[in-house]
Amino acid sequence: MDRVFKALADETRRRLLDRLREDNGQTLAELCARIEMTRQSVTQHLAVLEAANLVSTVRRGREKLHYLNPVPLNDMQERWIGRFEHPRLSALGAVKRRAEEAVEETMTDKPTYVYVTYIESTPEAVWDALTDADLTAAYWGHSNVSDWKPGSRWEHVRTDGSGIADVVGTVVEADRPTRLVTTWAAPENADREESHSRVTFDIRPHDDIVRLTVTHENLRDEQELADVSGGWPAVLSNLKSLMETGTPLPQEPWLMSRQDRD
């Protein structure tokens, strides 16, 4: 928490966070242009923000994209503000909600969603929680079923005993326990590659906990972006609760409803 306060104490770093809130997923060059500072100075400020977990990064080819990470801000809100309900705090609540959107437009004009969470666990345990059919059923409401080898099919299967898969796809990368990449599609669109979105789970140690970054890209439109923006925070909160307390939060099964309709 000390690193968060130190990072927020500087006006330039607050301006960088504002720029990311307005347009998430920017390169260093884009931030330098908008903040009107030298590359070296902006790099130093971004390093402080990353150390405080206020900014997360995702590699896209040769580019390094920077995203506003709302988790530390949410922690501050819950610790000191959440139990108060005075109307004068509503403006701060609005800022928090905007920060949690954490979305971007890709260079191909197809929306991408990025979410970062921190879990008191190990990378191996987080990997297993994402790929084990019984564990995913416990917090997701669907079982993720596959042998998790690159090129294999995976299915997001209902837990009602019907055996119906609401989402199917292909395992693109599987490097336990650090990285899992899968394609996603409704079963009727499985053979239409242009209808597939792509989900990447990056699992990294962070001190004695785990940093999990979920990137959902190649979404078809703003409606699909809205669908996944509402779904991933709930799923990952359930995952975090299950791994840290042994019990998932009350939840409703979520999947990409936009794909289900098509």
C-alpha cells in the first residue's frame, strides 16, 4: 500500500493514469506524446506505477501496451471508504467504476478486454484451477474440459449433467504453469475462424502471491465487449475467493452470451 501512495503522490504519474483511463492500452510512444515528456522520464514514472501495481503491461508483437490496473485502487476503497455511504463519496465511486472497465481498441479495430487480479496461491495451483474440470465447475458454473495440449479441442461444459458445451475452442499455447492461450467460439461457429475470439491467461509470481492477467481479444463488437466486461470480473472474483478461502462467491454461470445468440 505504501508504494501505491508514493506513486499517486506525483502529479505526472496521476496524469499518466488519467491518460490510460481515457484510452487504455497505450504504447510508451503514445504516452510520451500525450504527456509531453521525454521517453526516459515517462519510462521512469511508468516503472514506479508498475511497482505499485497501478499499471500492467501486455506484449503485442513488438509493442508493449500499458493498462490501468484498478485492483490497488479498489483495495484502498474497500479499506477506508467502502463502509461509508455519504453522498459526497459518490463521485469517487464513479471514478472507480470507470477505472475497472480496463478495455482498449486494437489496431484492427476489434475490441480487447484486459483484467489483472492478484491471488494468494501458487502459479501451479492457479493453472490447475483454470484447467481442472471439477474446480472450474465450482467457481465458473461450467467445466473446462481438455487434455490441454497445443492443438487440442477444449470445451466449456454445463454442470447440469447434459454434457452440452456452450463454448468450444482450440488450445493454442499451454505452458504450465505460466501461460495458457485458447480460442473461443459458440459450437455452431466452431468451423468459422473469423468468429473465434482469443483468451490468454498469463500467470506470474508476484512476491509471495500470484499475478493473473486475462486478455480477451478479437471480440467482434462493443456488445461482445460489454458481455465479457461483465463476466470476467465475476469469474475471477469467484476464482480468487475459492483459492483463498476454499469457498467461491455466490455466482451465476457466465459465458459469452453474444456468441450464444449467433
